[in-house]
Amino acid sequence: MKSRHLSDEQALDLAMSEAGLDENHAHLEECDVCRDRVRHARDGWRLAVDTDIPEPSPLYWEASKRRLGRELDAEDARRRQRRWLTLAATAAAILATIAILAPVFVGLGRDQRAETSVDAWSALPRVEDDPSLPMIERMLDVETEHAIGCCLGSCVLVLSDEEVRVVSESLRVEMGRSL
């Protein structure tokens, strides 16, 4: 004698046919729960077999197919939208990380360049060794300003390209003499 109840599959098999009834007969006689389950399953099966359910019209199947197609398209659209939102969120996170960390890396680059760079003034000679300073002092002399009618800065600004070339050449020649 079995002490456990019949599984759902066994109860359904017994309800749909008489097969296996002999081997489970003793259990069904002693177990009210399993006997009721098999009886309810048999009643439900007979009701389903005996019921005359009309076939749906072809319009039902077409409408059902269109509705299913729309639902699948909507799900595809939602999936694509989620994919784009994920990509946009990832790009925003990357840009935010770059924006946050960029000043740190730029600062590191500046510090490293500062350690290895040479001051712009280091290529110039010391003041006492610079032969161009006396010449510039003469050019900035107040008397010279009165003689040419303008201060040196404003005179240089109004020079044409050709005049700048001539002045540059004259300065080179003059500096060569004072060496």
C-alpha cells in the first residue's frame, strides 16, 4: 500500500483512461484526497470532450495576428529605446568621468612640463653683457623722441613690413659693431 498521494500526472492519466487503475486501485480505495482528485479530473475531461466549441472566424485569426504583430513591434521599439538609453547613459558617464578627471591630468602634465622646461629669459645674456641695451636706451632718449616726433613704441607700430625689415637689419649691423 502506498502512503503518498498520486502525482498530478498520475491523477490525470487515471482520469483520461483506465490504464494504471489496477496498480493504484488500492491507494484510491483508501485515500479520499486522491480519489476526489481523479474524479474531478475525470469530470473536467468529460466536460471538455463533450463541449461543442465553435471554431473562431477567419477574421478573429487575422485580428489576432495583427495585434500580436503590433505587440512584437512595440516590444522591439522598447528594446531599441532601452539600448539607446543605455548607450547614452554610458556616453554621459564617460564624458562626466573625463570632465572630472581632465583637470587632474592636465595639472599633472603642466607640473611635469614645468620641471623640464627652460625659462624663456635664460637664452638672453646677462644685463651687464647685453650690447643692445645702450642702443635701446639711446632710442628711448627723450631728445630722440622729440627729433623723430613720436615715442619708439608708437613709431614701431606704424612701420610697414619693408620698414620693419630695414630696422631689423640696421639693429643687427649696429649690434655687430658694439661687440
